[in-house]
Amino acid sequence: MNDPVLNAHALTKNYGPTRALAGVDAAVHRGESLAIMGASGSGKTTLLHALAGIISPDSGSVAFTSASGERIDVTGQSESVRSRLRRERFGFVFQQGLLIPELTAIENVALALMINGTKRQDAIGPAAAWLQSLGLAGMEDRRIGELSGGQAQRVAIARAQVTGAELIFADEPTGALDSHTSAEVMDALLWSTTGQGRTLVVVTHDSQVAARCTRVLRMRDGVIVDAEVSA
């Protein structure tokens, strides 16, 4: 198995009296697709958010190692540094996409580059290329409300990938989709991540989605209770 791109050690996180993470150790290996499963309240989304630097754990550490060998202590950074890490090194796909409805598909994708300082005219080309590669050629100028749920999720996938992110986090990316569309979105997500040598971490309640990932972590009451090779 490849070297870890993320290493988490002894993560804890409490929300009032509720313990969301109770000393979690986890590694994400470069080039793999890792599914995190568990019932509502098991801690799976909290773990994803801690791994991605969205939240800070109460204790424990998360370390990111880039493809070039640079090691970054995610939990030891300020919010501004973690924010830059999320913009430049990580990509995100959420259940509802969190796309901007007033913008077109291509504008939503290009925005990820523009936030990092790329000029609009230089961002449009890569955005269009990603949309085309994900089967959305001809839909670049449609607003999000003019797309189906599956098409909108592919826009979100393109947005997550266009910056060249090494690591993609997906939180219930198929949760609002029917089974056929879910399979199509997973096809796109896996092709654009592990199919391109990148790494994917996906939180899901869907066993069919998890079965398509290379490894599955199962959580209960803030701890990992099972880890298995899925595919």
C-alpha cells in the first residue's frame, strides 16, 4: 500500500456533552479511495472535517504529506493557513453540491481557480475542459437550476478537481440521488480522482458506494470499529 497522504492520531472532538471523536487513529494512503461509514451521529462527518482541516479537534493531530514530500501539520496551523490548504491542496464535494445558483456551470468551476488568483480568462479553459471530461459539454452556460441533480454533482466534482487538488473529500456525494444517478456520479468521482492518481475520502451511508472504494472504515460512537478492504 502507498505511503499515507494523511495521518491522524488520537483525534478527539466534543460538542458539549456529546463525544463525536473518541481517540481516532486513521491513515489515508495515496491513490486510494477510502469510504467512511456509520450511523447518524457515529462521528464519520466529524472525522472527515477534522482530516480536511475544516474543524480543529480538541486533541490529537492530522498530518498531510504532499506528493512532493512536504509535510504539513494540519492541526497545528492557523485558520488562514488551513483555509489556504483547503483551497489549494484539497477539493470538496458535498451532498447538495453547494454550488452558486446565480452562476453558470462553467463560472462555478472557474471560481475555484479565480479564488486562488487565476484571471477569469485563464480559468475558463481548464473549467471547460473538466466539464467536458465529465460529460457536460454543451451545458457550460446553464445555471445550476437548469441541471439535473446528477449533472449538478458533476459540476461540483469538476470544481473540486480543477485546481489540481491532490486529495478530494466527498461528504454524502450521492445522498440526494436515485440509485442509477448515484452510480453515474460515483463513476465520475472515481475516474476523476483515483483514476488520475489522486486520493478520495468519501463519507457515505450507502453500502453500494462504499463497496466501490478500495477501503472502508466503519465508525460507531466516535471510534473506528472495523476496517476492511472493499475492492
